[in-house]
Amino acid sequence: MSLTLECASFEPPGLGIRVERAADGSSFTVVFEGLAAESRADDPDPMPQVRLLDALVRCEGEGRVSVQIRGGASVSGEHGFAYGLANANGRRLHLVPPGGDEPAAAAATAQVLPGGDLRLSLVLLAQHDPADQAGTALAWVDSIEITVMPPQAAPHAARG
């Protein structure tokens, strides 16, 4: 059986989002404007800043999808942090740049069962270095791409 991505909804409403869906339902590209968590030394709240996103992609059929999240982080100071965590139908994605100020991407495959949907949850966390008077931390997501993966046949065992 094949899988088709039908439509997507996002919480909270009012985010700057542009969704591009392939005409055949084989992929979604979601582009965000301003989806970020930012922490600065002058913030009145000393706790890490958090930004949440929940998405539901309605699907027809069953199969696997590839989910790729692209974004990045910027941190000043030794003890600050900024990163993203996501879950796509139980598969975890970690958006952690290898350096302090770099773009990042994370990908995973997720199973969509018959009559099921793709549920995606995203958490962005940012905490500036409390010892740095000008410390900042920023984690952001630019886009999420969801692509239906073709069915995979089992490989044939080599016979000798």
C-alpha cells in the first residue's frame, strides 16, 4: 500500500508558516519565519527560554516518511546552550549544532500505520551563560521537510 500526505495543522496558531505540498502528496516542506527560542543576559526571567510546536500531518495509507529539520543555534559564553529536540511518531531528532554558532540538521524515519497520521512535536531551548554580562543564546528552526519513502524490498541473500 502507498502513503500520501494530505494536509497539516500546527499549534500554536499564528506562527509565520508557509507550507508547500507536492501535487502527488509525496512531500511537504514547511518554512518558518521566526520560530526560535532566545535567551539574553537582560531577560527578566533567568530560566531557559522555550518554544514549542506541535504538528499533525493527515495521511492516507501506510508507509514510512523521512523527516528532516533544519535550523541552527548561536551561543556566547562557555555555559550557555541552545538546541532543539523533536519527536516524529516516536522517533527522536536532536538538532544540536557541532559548534557554538552553526547551522544544523537532524533527520529520522517514522512509520505511519493504516488510518494513522504523522505527529510531530518540537521543543527549542535556549539559555544564555549567566556569568556572561552580554551573554546570548538562540535556537531556531528554518524548515521541516517530510517526504514519503518508497517501499523497500527485502534484499536477496547472496548464494554461494
